[in-house]
Amino acid sequence: MFMSGEEVSRLTGEVHLQEYLHHYYGITIQQAKPLGGVLYLQTDQDSYILKRVKKGTKDRWEMLSELNDHVTKKDLFLPAPILTRNKKLFFEGYQNRYVLLPYIDAKPVKLHSLEEWQQISRALAFFHLSTKDFVPRGSFFKLRLKGKWMSYFKIVNRQLELFQLAAKWTTIPAGADLTWLDYATYTRSLMENVLTYYEKIGGDQAYKTAMEEGKVCHGNLHRQNILADHTEQIYFVDWNDIHLDIRSAELAKWLYYAYGKTGSAHLLMEIISSYNEIHPLTEMDYALVYVRLLFPEQLYRVLHAVYGEQKLDIQEAESHIKRAADCEVKKLQLLK
């Protein structure tokens, strides 16, 4: 349902949004409507997407823009920000900072068929392949979230120990504490296996070698962030979590996502086969995928939100911990 100018202003809190867009881009809104967390704009020139820039994501949008310049030469399109008249990626509204993005006339994939999974996996392989020779600016290396896996794994292992002690020593344990303690020994055993296996395959030297085969990850692949148009062309959107990492990290997440959606080990083999058609994996890549699948990342994130950042209230955290822990147990079936 399209909105009036007044409704758009109420939704965004930007009374002068029309003036901002005309000033920065020379466009005039004709119609607008919310579309999956962004604002779809029909203007006197073209259709666009207006997206709020979250705090702390400025570097990600800058890297996406530079990466788009790089991969465009390889016939790959990324929905990077459209520059303002004064060549800026963003503009400042009264309430927030915004980017204007190209509108893609496509819909989220349904993931109902094997062919769809295969097609997306080929597109993912082509994206990773296109980033092989991308040279990121030095300032972007802060976006290497897990740039040296060994140090990251050791930090996580130490924090899991502290989280276990926090739950064990609390005077009046909550349900979340007790649930975490039920899984703590198992989880820390997983981390010991991660560290042992990673070191066995070469550790960060293996990581460094793998970086030569692709160095940028989308970071948040799921059905709503993958679009297909009427020609079945695949587009990856919503690049808020773009970061520097090896392709094995993203492929492991994609495999786990597929397994969670379908429970099919056969599908995973088809995904790997389709990926290999475009950008073949090495034996080392397979080993690194195994490491990332073994790593209890989802559970660690929940525990960190509870005991580390304290963003998730301990009284409400029990179901989150239980769900994440069950996912880690389920992953073992996939690894087998």
C-alpha cells in the first residue's frame, strides 16, 4: 500500500525528506511504501530503496561501494549506494543517516526446489571468486571480524570458561544459568576440538592461504536477503554485515542454513557440487569449512549477549540458550 507524503514523514520522522532527496539527488517522490524494513520510492526519475544507515556501519557501506566498483568489471552487480550530487554515499536527515540504493525488480527466493539451492550456490561461488583480487583499504581491516581464527577461537574459549563460572557462582541461579550449565562441559569440549583440529590443519597459515581464493563475505545470507528476478538472476541484498573473511566461513553458514531448513544431507552435497562448478574448493577449504561448522558460534553469541554484553536479560534468556544449544547438538549430525 502506497503512502502519502505525510505518512512517509510520520514513518521516518523526517518532515523534510522530500526536500532532502531533491537537494541531494535531484529526485521527487511520487509514491512510497515500506518494503521489508526499507522504504520503496517511486520518483520522477526511477525507483529506489531508501535505507537507514545503522550506527557503526559506515565503513561497511564504504567497502561495499569500493567492492562494487571492483566486481562490476567482472559482470557482477551489487546494490551499492547511489552517490549524492556532491559524491557522498550518505546524507544526513534530521533523525538518521540514509543511503539511497538501486531498486531491484525481484522477489525473495522460496527455496522450495533443488534447482533454487543450486543456482544460489553458484551465485555465491561467483561472488567469492570475484573478490579474489580485491584490495581493501587499510581502514577496512577493522571489518575482518575473525581475521585470525586462532586468536578469535582462544578468546571465545576463555570467555566460555568465564560464562560457565558466572553461571556456577551466582547466588540464586536463574533458569538460563542452569540451562547453560547443562551444556557447558559439552560446549567447552567442542571448543577444545576446534582449537586442536584448526592447529592440526595449519592454523592461521591455512587461513592465509585460503584468503587468496576470496576475501569478502556477505555475512547474513537467508531467504529474505536473496532475490531472484523473472529471468532467475540471483541478487544478494542487505549488506549490513559485509566483512573480510575467507569463503569457507560463509559456505559453512550457508550449508548449515540449508541443513536447518531441510534436514537433508543430500542437499548439502548438491550445494557443494554446484559451488565447485564455479569456484572449486581445495582440500584445505573443506577442512576450514569443517572447523567453522564445529565452532559453536550461535550458542556463543547468545551467551555473550547474556553474560558478556548483558543485552539479553537473564530472566528471559533460558529459551534462547536452549534453542542455540540444541542447534549445536543438531550440527553434530551434519558433521557426521
